[in-house]
Amino acid sequence: MDTEYDFSQGQRGAIEPTAEGKTRITIGLDDILTWFREQVHLAGGGNYQTLINNALREYVQQRREHERGNFTASCARRIESDKYAGMENMTKTRSLHSA
């Protein structure tokens, strides 16, 4: 081992370039990181970062589906409400005309 190293040509930052479609970030995680690392270890290898990304992707997909479902349900309720409001108005109009 050398006693002195020349870092004059060294570059700061990540050694490996970021893959296409990916963004390198720094994120502070609490002990949840331990769980992800354990899962990778129990699986016999892999990448805990990929596991975290997959978990986040699944969460976002479920939220989007839930929001879409709520939107669809609220539209259906509004249509039903408008339909019944229209029927009430028709009933009131008929009773006025028959009086």
C-alpha cells in the first residue's frame, strides 16, 4: 500500500452514472431501512434500494386507484343526486299545475 496517494485528477460525486429514467437522491430514513436490508438478505441478495422503490411505486399506484375510485364514486353520487333533485322538481311542478 502506498503511503501517499495523488487525488489531483479525482472527481467528486457518484462514481457510477445514474441509469436512464432514474434520479439519484439523498434521503434520511429511520430504522425502516433495516427492514428493507433484512428482506434483501433473507431473499439471498438483491438491492434494498430497488425494494424501497418498488414499495413506493406500489403505494402510489394504490393511492391513484383509490383516488380514481373516490372520484368515480363521487361522480355517481352527484349524478344520482341530480337525478333525484330533477324528479323532485318535476313532482313539484306537476303538483303546481294540477292545483
